[in-house]
Amino acid sequence: MDRGDLVLLRRARDQMDREFARPLDVEALARTACMSSGHFSRSFRAAYGETPYSYLMTRRIERAMALLRRGDLSVTEVCFEVGCQSLGTFSTRFAELVGESPSAYRARDHSWAEPLPACLVRSAARPVRIREAPARDGA
């Protein structure tokens, strides 16, 4: 892949990082990268190892985790706050990436995160695909 394509792909990835809560689809992201949607999807996967949809959902789940740790919003409110349109899809994807439901995650004690800078909390709590996540006790 040439450097020019990587620059254009990074532009679309940066858009997902900034605008994760907005309705974004592959066609809009492909336009940002000045590519056809098919070429964009294939190139994005080749460059970043996951599909644009998967990358966007991971960003949304990361933000949802932060909001759920805060504890002042319901799971439904968090779902819509991070740009998801379906509570069922949000909950399923959350469980796939985090290893537990959004409700269970929200109910868990997150006091460990209070004294830490946000960048360290994001790194420690970064969601991974469940097949990459270590097995939890009792699972």
C-alpha cells in the first residue's frame, strides 16, 4: 500500500475517532478517504487489521465504558450517547468486546480508576475482541 493511501485512510480513521457518536457509514468514510467504498473497506482492513465498522464500534465501546464507569447514565442513555441506534446491537457488541454485559460492567466497582489519569484508564480498560481477551475466572 502506498503512502498516499495510508494518509487518506488515516484521515477517515481520525474522523471515526472524533465523530464516533455521529451516524457514520462506510460510504461517508470512503468519501473522506477519496476512495470507493469497496476499495476503502479492503484497504482499511489491510492497513489496520479490522474492518471500518469494527474499528468504529470499538471506539464507541471505549467511550461507553468511560460513561458506564461514571455511573450517572443508564445503559440505554449510554447506548444512544455513543452513537448506537440499537440497544440490542450495542449490548451484544459490548459483551463481545468487554466480556460482560453493559449492566454488569456499570455495576462493577471502578474505584481503581479514580486516582489514575484518563490516558492510563483508557489503556488499562481498552476493549479487545473476546477471542483475544484472557479467560475470566469462572468463565
